[in-house]
Amino acid sequence: MTPLYEGKSKRLWTTENPHTLRMEFKNDATAFNGQKKVSFENKGRFNNAISTLIYGLLEQRGVPTHFVRQIDDTNVEVKKVDILMVEVIVRNLSAGSYCKRTGIEEGRPFSRPIVEFSYKSDELGDPLINDDYIREMGLATADDLSFLRQSALKVNDILTEFFAKCGLKLVDFKLEFGRLLEDPSRIVLADEISPDGCRLWDLKTGEKMDKDRFRRDLGNVMEAYEEVLGRVKQNLL
Ligand code: UDP
């Protein structure tokens, strides 16, 4: 069998149901737009477990998502969506490209969360874009954008509170959304929510518990992911 689509960290496969896909979490990790690449044993398993639990929490709190069910350790069944080519990033503290862009040091809390958009294009390195770019590029309507912003802030509220219970600071994260193939008028949260796409710092020690350990060669990458999974499980189950 060949996958329908293979990305940097996931593969998508068809299922018997024409309205759903199987999303497989790979062990591959990439950073700096795919220039740095390593495979970590168990990464797919940890991310699948974390993402499945987080999606359960979000659904329970009224956030519509693509999630259907967990199939096994590394696979979930998801509704077919047409992914919007806009990535939505929410920031609570300065880090990553925000610091690069502004020269501001890492770890400065914002008075209110920052929501920003980037154009989902590996070729261009996911450049930052604004509402006007999105309108002119035809990536989403003004109504879609206000829905994305509102949903991202709601997800931020839910996850900030939840990760705090886990002893983790939610610094920033990236969300992707898609239009349901069954009903394109409905936009749902898609992709994964895991330490690959969220910055999480230990509340007590400030230690990084996310993909920055890989980006910056800090070591113990999977130990951190496993620790995040343990805390998520403990606070949800
Ligand atoms: N992020 C992601 N995929 C991307 C870009 C960003 O998952 O293609 C996540 C990243 O892990 C971080 C947040 O979005 O939690 C903000 O990332 P930033 O814009 O600072 O980019 P970075 O410098 O981390 O690439």
C-alpha cells in the first residue's frame, strides 16, 4: 500500500470509509524547514498518545476537530478535510521566530496572547502573512479568519489551563484547520497537537519539554516527550 500523502512527520492513508483517513504518526523529526532530520524511537507513539488525549479534551470542551478515534499506538482515524493553507500560531510568551523577528529576549510574557498567521508553504519556509495577504491570496475569507482567531484563542484558554495543571507553561503553539469534505461550510481543527508543535516549559524549573530540545541539541528529547505524556495522562485519566 502506498500512502495517499506523506509529510515530514505523518502519513495519510485511505480507509474503508470514504469520509475518513488513517493518520499515521512517524518517528521522524525535522526542524528548520526539513534541513535537520532525525528519527526517534517511540516519537510516533508518544505524539499519537498526547494528541489523542488533547483532542479528546478539546472535543469535550466544544472545539470541533477532525478526530474520530485512535486505531492503535501510531494511528488515528480522522475525518477527511481540505486543509487551509494558513497556519495559526498563538503565543503567550516570546520565543522562537518572535524573538528572531523582534530582537526581544526569550520568555517575555505578553499582556494578551498574540495570534499570527503563516502561509503553509515548505518552499517559502512558511512566511508570516496578515489578514490582507490572506484575503488577496484567496486562502480564507474574513469570516473564516475571525473563526480561526476565535477558535485558536479558545484552544489557548483550554490548553493553557490544562497544561498548567500538568506543571507546564504553554509558551506557544501552531494549529491547522481544515474544511470538512462532507460539509465544506464547517471548519474544524486538524493535524496533531503534541510537543512537536507546542512549546512547553516546566513551570518549576523552566526546562524545555518540547521540540526545542531537538532543534537546539539539548538531548533527552524523547524523555521530555514521555514526561509530557505521563503528566497529560495523569491529569486527564
Ligand atoms: N510551529 C510548528 N510548525 C511550523 C512552525 C511553527 O509546529 O511550521 C510551532 C513551533 O513548534 C512553536 C510555535 O509553532 O511551538 C511557534 O513557532 P515559531 O513561529 O516561533 O517558529 P520556530 O522558530 O519555532 O520555527
